[in-house]
Amino acid sequence: MITKIVKIEQVKEQKEALHEAGEILRSGGLVAFPTETVYGLGANGLDAEACAGIYAAKGRPSDNPLILHVANRSMVEQIAAVIPPLAEKLMAAFCPGPITLIMQRKAIVPDRITGGLSTVGIRMPENDVARALIQAAGVPIAAPSANISGRPSPTSAELTARDLDGRIPLILDGGPCHFGVESTIVDCTGNKAVILRPGAITREMLVELLGEEMVAMDPALVGADVVPRAPGMKYTHYAPKAPLTLIEGMPTRMVRAFQREVVRLQGEGQVVGVMASHEVLAGLKEILPAELMADYGHQGNLPSIAANIYEALRSFDDKPADVLLGEGTTDQGLGLAIMNRLHKASGFRTIRA
Ligand code: AMP
Ligand code: MG
């Protein structure tokens, strides 16, 4: 299959391309598209056959449910059995935006996409290409991240094409993603808002809106040995080709810790790649060639780090690195989402600085 990549600069000026994309979705095909979080691989969310195509193209485990993307409230009502008061509050504050709300589903939502759960994940993206595409399709769009299962999520059309070229007919190119990490998933089916996956809508933002006592975290996120309530969270994720180890700790100790570890690994004859801040990489110039460095932004600049981690991890795929070292961040604010992705990408291998 030939994959067409169409650049969408102005939604209003590209009605034809969006119409064609909507047509592909309505007839059961797949379209990759930008959102403010990462690129998604979309299919008609009410068509079980079409969604089966997503699992096949990605190699995604069938028990990992898909999120349904909607353009407006009437689409939420089309798929949610009830909209609990908690969900109403969260929608009023954060939708459209990088948050996914878990609610009880209506029967119109195919079993195939929820992995048999009685609930459905609903997200209203803010990105205007995503919104125009959902409107053009006229149905909720089921969309996981547009990568081969287990790999880092794509944050540009080029990175999407690296995984899906030849597997789908169309990629809409809306430029790089604003946030760069997936949506915050919040379960709204109980009396508290339970964070199942941290994201750009931070725990602190939820607490400010709802109060501390109304916000909880899925125990699986804070290290408890229990099955996560978001089925997809149990799988290996975001992994670069070479094994990654994180160095975590005080920012002021990072440079020394990296220098020591790079020299130690090189002494073992390993080719080392480093994904880290500008500040840490500056301290490695003497011992590491530039092509084995990936700069994820300035130390402490969490929005920039979030936007860069997946591309930085993927940048080593075609380089000769045997092992990778990555710099950890704080776990406050957006840092919680960053560290969640980095821990998974590294299989929880960590060194304390
Ligand atoms: P992805 O689309 O690849 O970002 O993954 C979607 C995430 O949402 C996975 O971790 C799923 O397990 C989770 N998810 C989707 N629907 C539900 C649901 N109904 N209940 C809990 N988690 C869900
Ligand atoms: Mg994903």
C-alpha cells in the first residue's frame, strides 16, 4: 500500500484533503493524524471491523482498549451511558484538551475496542486538524498512538511514517505535537477522580479544581504490585532499540554521575548514547561524540522535555549505540508524566545520582 502524506497548514484551506480523510474513515479505513499530545492512528470508533485494522497495523494486544476521540458534547452523549457530575466538572475545565475521561459506555460502542470493559475512554482533542477530521468523519474516532506497539509514540508526521509507511493509506501532517506525551487518563466512574495515566493535565491541576480529597492515583502508578486499571499500562512501552538506564537525583549531581557512568561503560567496550539536558550534555563534550548525544531541552524546562523525549529516544535507532543513559526529572507537575514514560521506556532500570 502506498501511504500518502498530506500537509495541513490551514484547516479552512484544505477542506478537500479533510473530506477525503473523512471518506476513508467512514468506509472502514485508517488515517493517522496530529493531536496536541502525540500522533494518533484513527478508525471509525463505532465500527468493530475498522478498529480491528488498528490492532493489526500496530501489532497491539487485543485486550488494550482504544480511546474514542470526539469533537463535541453531543458525540460524548452518543457513547457515554451517563455523564457523572465529576466528568461534567472536568469537561468544563479541561475539554477540549489533553485529558481522557473514563465513563460507562453505551451499547453502540463495540466490545472489540474496550477489551470487553463496560467503560469507554473519551477524549476531546484541541488540535484543529484532529477536530476537523472528527467532524469530517461524522463519528467518534478510535485512536491509539500511531506507533508500532511497544515503541515510543510519534510526535511528528515523519516519525509516524517511520512506523506506519506502507501500512495505512493516509497520514495528515499537522507539524510537531505541542505537548509530546499522551493524555492524562482519569477514571470518572467512582466518587473520586482516579488518575490511571499521568499526562499534561497534572495531578496538581486536578487537585486545584476538585480538592485534594477528590483526587486519587491508581495504586499501580505509585509502585504497588497490582494490575493497573488502564489495561494498556501493563505493557512494555516507549522502548528505544538499545536498552535505556535512567540516572535520577539532584540536578546539581547529574553531570558528575553521567561522566562516571559513561566512562565506566566505555571502559567495558560499550558504545554509549546519552539523552539528557543541555546542561548535562555540555559536561560530556570531552568524552562523548555529538552524534551519540540527544538534547531534550534545558534542565527543569518540563514542557520542552515532554515535547522532546520520544523523538530523542528514537534518534538512537539508527546509531551504533549499544546502551543508552537518560536523565530523569522531578516527578512534580508535568514531571510525573515524563517520569512515568521514562520509567517504562527503561524497564525501570535506574541509577541514583
Ligand atoms: P494509547 O491510545 O496507546 O495512548 O493507549 C490508551 C490507554 O488508555 C491504554 O493504556 C488503555 O489501557 C487506556 N484505556 C482506554 N480505554 C480504557 C478504559 N475503558 N478503562 C481504562 N483504561 C482505558
Ligand atoms: Mg500508545
